[in-house]
Amino acid sequence: MSQPESVILVSGQETALLISPDEEDHEILNAVFQHNSWTLHRAPSVNSLSALVREKATSVVITERDLGVGDWKGVLEVIHHLPIAPLLIVISRLADDHLWSEALNLGAYDVLAKPLDQIEATRVLTSAWIR
């Protein structure tokens, strides 16, 4: 069975910032971003987020649900105080209906289940940038 082709945006401005301690997240998303000629930056923590988002003109922030210090809600709080708030995508092994509902109600754009699927990640990211 063949896999559907990914949608490739051509504006050259598709940039995201990933906050996750999981190296597998970085590997999978790096593959998605390289395949689509998008740019992915890494943030070591929530504390460095606001400076990096301003410096890198990020339109989407992807964050692990639970971080070493803080969680996705802390990330959402930081980005909502930025002049131009990027969209937030939460990733989690526990991506159940409760997390999805809570995240969307609090202002996140979407939730992706882990392990990350390249096709689903491409679909969600493309949708976010179109928005």
C-alpha cells in the first residue's frame, strides 16, 4: 500500500520550535521537516522559549506534554504573552480525549499522539501553517 504524498508549502517561512527531552521526537520531526524543506529549531526548556521565538520568528511551537521543568500549559502561558503568538501543538504518549479536550479548550492548536507518525505530523503542521 503506497503512502500519500505530503503537502509541501513553498513560502519558505514554515518554521517551528520543538521543546522535548525525547531524542526520538527530534529524529522523527527532523525527518518530516527535512522532507518538506521546513525549518525546525530546538528549545532546551520553557525558560528559553520566549527569546528563541522572537529571535527565530517561529509560527508553531511543538511541545512535549510533560517537561523536566514545567509542562505544555507553561509553554502556552509563555507564548500567549508574545506580541504574535505562535500556534501550539502538544505531543504525548498519553494523548487521550481528556488531554485533547483540555488542550484545545485552553488554546492549543492540536495534540499529536506518540510515537509520532510522519504523515500525521505533516498533515497537522501543514494545517497549522495554512491557518
